[in-house]
Amino acid sequence: METVQQLIVCGGCNAKIGPGNLGDLLADLPKSTNKNLLVGFDSTDDAAVIKLRDDLAIIQTLDFFPTMVTDPYLFGKIAAANALSDVYAMGGEVLSALNIVAFPEEKNLNILKEILRGGAEKVQEAGAILAGGHSIHDQSVKYGLSVTGTIDPNKIYQNNTCQLGDHLILTKPLGVSIITVGYSAEEISEEAFVKATTSMETLNKYAMDIIRKYSINSCTDVTGFGLAGHLHEMTNGRFSAEIQSKNLPYFPEAYQGAKEFILTAGGQRNRNYMEDKMDFQIDDFGIEELLFDPQTSGGLLVSVPAEEVEALLQELQAADIPAQDFGKVVEKQEKELIVY
């Protein structure tokens, strides 16, 4: 009989197509001009938003990927939390979800049952309806969700609307891909792995329940493009961002692993795309890799006015959300991201 240890570690958001290649692919696709499409793929945001009436819009998104852990139940929880996060990143509430499944024909279906159980529990935790899905046979296991959410059209958070002087808050530690890759190679401890997977399976719902009380200018979730790539989207060519590396939230063993050259393919794609857009005022390879590391079910990246940052940070931390104020939005410089 197959065991849970027979899932192959190969994916998560580390499997995501790199930001440069993806931008080139999307550039020439026909753009929708429907007046009710409030947010589409042309803005590289987290999800699409379609207006139904003056006080109601729906959020549509989907996300799936190959396994990054060997335990199918844990994989299901992480993949579902990651997919649901796009709705929270827009400021919305999750309404319903559909399963997306690819599974080898010869593999034990009890493994798939455990993946679906993990995903179903996270949808239930989100207070949403799991309404079905679609499955195919494939050579490797893949799982995720198509998610529908709701939002007031006047309260949408977009990923590229930060304002000068905003402070930058991140709600989860960096380094989960370095840890999962290092753990699979027996180079990183089980304790660090448990901390990372606990972070990945935690819904961003709880952070957003607090964040939406404040005057947020921009929000996104940090996933496959790493913190550097998603912050590049947030500054949107209009501003630069200063990053104080001493204030970055990250897993210490991920930092140490990066210094010992535990690297990921996705991290190197992100480095290739972002390196010439960054000015490192420090000489610290570990910090560099943490900024490029693809995050699976990463935290929310929030741009908030300076006068509200302390209250927001205190409320998040009081709720055991390990958020940190790590930088600010400044006037446009020669480089988009300056790391101190």
C-alpha cells in the first residue's frame, strides 16, 4: 500500500512561471473592455473583480500547483489556504470554492482523499461553500481551488496603488521554499519545517479581518514572485521602496540555509528578473535570497499611511500574527528597491 511519504516534493509556488516570462506571455493577449470588469489580468493583480451592482462585486481567482510536502493532508491544507488568499488580498470575503485536481491513474486514491480532506477543512474554516470541482489524470499530483469571493466595489484593495510615505507591513515570515527544499534534502530541521508549514496553512483571513479596519492604500499576498517581485508590482514604476533588512520577518533557519546555498529554482528566476532593479546597500547573501524566495501561501504585503502603521501593527501582533513594519514607499530612485 502506498503511504503518505510517496508524494514527491517538487512544487508549491516555486513551480510558478517567472514574472518576466509571464509578463511577456500576457502582453499581447486581447484585453476585455467590459465596463463591469473592475480588475483584470492587465494589472497583474491577485484576482479579477467584476461589478454586479453598485454595492456588490464578485472576486474570481484560481490557484493550483504540484506538491511541496510529502503529507497529502498537509498539502491539501496549504494549497487551499494559498488559493483562498487571493480573495483576502483584494479585501474580500470568500463565498465558494471548486477543487482542481490532477492525479496519476496508478496512484492510491486514498492519497487523493487526504488531499481533498485537507482542502475541504480550510474552505470550511474560511466560512465558504465547497461546491464540487474537476479532476484529470496526470503524471504528477497537482491540487488547488477556483475561488469566488464578494466585495464592495468601493473597497477593493489593489496591488499597485501604494502612496508616497506609506509604510510596508508583511504578515508572515519569509523563507518557506528554502525550508521545504532544505528539509527534503535533510539539511534543515523538522522543527523549522513544522514552523514553516504551520505558517503556510494559516489563512490570511485573520490578518485581513484586522487590516480592513484601517486606511490601506495597497495590498497583495506574497507568493511565487517573492517579496521583491511583489513589491516591484506594488511600486508600479511610480515609486521606490526602502527595505530595512533588520526588520524583515523571516525564519532564522531559512536565512542560515540560504547562506549555506540551499537555493530554489524559483528563487533564481526571481533573482534574474529583479536583480538589476535593486540596490543592495548591505553585503548579505542570506537576505538577498530571502527577498527572492518564492513563498507558498505567504503573508499579506500591506501599504499603509504612516499615521496608522503603529496601531495596525500592534493589533496584528496582539492577535499572534507575526507582522513586521519593514520599509516605506519613497520618491522614485534609480533603482526600484533599496535594501539597507
